[in-house]
Amino acid sequence: MNAKPDPLIHPIVRLSICGLLAAGADWVEFAALRDAAGIGDSLLSKHSRILEDAGYVEVRKGAVGRRPRTWFRLTPAGRRAIEGHLAWLAQLEETFAAGARDALLGEPIPDDPGIRALS
Amino acid sequence: MRDLASDRAALEQLRVQRERLADRMRAPWWYLTGAAILFAVAFASPFSSRYLPPGVPTWPVLVAALALAVLLHWALTRSTGISIGIPDLTYRPGRPARIGMLIVSAAALLTERFLIDRGLLAAAAVVALLAVVAGVVSVRAAIRGIRQHLRQGSP
């Protein structure tokens, strides 16, 4: 897997949306995604639209009776992006943990080009 | 832009959010009851094929069972807000439970037929009952596997 940061999904709300959609479900319904992410309707709508426009998320709208139902899923491009971003974050976490250990022993934290790209 | 500590916190937050999503994937009582009815229909088939008079159609029962299976799957998707598609044998989460149930089903049906042929109806009924219980347990195990998969995440 290509571990690299994606500026589009770096904001925490979009990271949550994509990370939840990448958890293994085929489709996730609006309310389930909202409740799991712990965000409001408007925030989810706003960021899901950005992700949809970027081609990372596919949206399916339907209705049960009079109640509208919106379902989300990752596109292949979105899946590649979130997997790469999560792998990069995991690497960062490892580097950070190793750096913290090294700092205790007097070594510097290694430089990461991905960190520079996002700063 | 976030700093390193915030990125670590974001990753930790995603773990918590995935826990919350996974916790939605639980089988309600009506789902398990419906599954038990479907297994009961399946494991009653050796009795019906032996004791129903010739000419009595069984296809309405099969159609009703199929409709119930589709309805249960749709209702679980609606109630959890999580769609996992049709969990066939290529779908990895919960696969050991599904394969185990296929083996138990085949063994139970053969055993029932064997016992019915020898007139041991009570023993055959007990086997059918145990197979229904095993079926419901396997459904719970399969959903637990899916929940675990959602918790850990694909990447």
C-alpha cells in the first residue's frame, strides 16, 4: 500500500467520514454515519458533498415512505486515498512513538516529507 | 493544519468512531426469530418429503421462506444503517460460522433422513431442533464476525 497524505481528507471530519466508510461496510446510511462520527447533519452534508465532488464518495438517495434516506459509500479512488492516508498516519504514529523513545535517549525525531507537505 | 499530536488524536478518534459504527451491527430479536423460522422450515423438509401426501405442492413454502430471507436482510440493513451486501462464502467476515453451518446443515439433514427411514421420529425431531439452535448460534457468530471486521476496519 502506498502510504501518502491526502490533503483533501486530512481535515478531521472528512477523515472520519472516509475512515468510517472504509471500515468494511458496503453502504452506510446518513444517520448511522452521523451518529458514529459524532457530528451534526449540516457538517456531514457539507463535507460529504466535498468528497462527492472530488469523486471519493458515491451518494445514493432514496426514500422509505415520506422519509428521505441517503446512503454513502467510498469509490475506488476514495478507498485508495483513505487507505494511503491511514497508512501514512499509522507510520506517523510509529515515527512519533519511536521519536518519543529516542528523545528520551537524546535522539532527534526523524524528518518526514509527508509532514512537510501538509504543513 | 494539525500537528503531530492532533494527527495521533485523529487516528484514535477514528478507532472510537469505528467502535460506535460496529456497535450498530447487532442482530435484533426479530432477526434471530426469523432466522430460526427459516432454519425450522429447512430442517423440517425431511419430514415433509416423507409424510406429505403426493401431489401436495411445497413450492409456496419455499417461496415464502425466500421472501422471509430477503425481508430479514432488508430490515436488518434498514435498522442498522449498514449495508454489507449479500454475505456469501466469498465475504470474509463471519465466513467460518457460515461454512460451519453448511456442514452442520448437511450432516443434520442426512441424519434426520437416516433416522426417519428407521422410524426413529423422536430422535429425528431432536436432531432437527438441535440443528435450528446451531443455525441461530451461527447467525449470531456471523454477525459478531462482521462487527469485529467493522471495528478493525479494512485498511
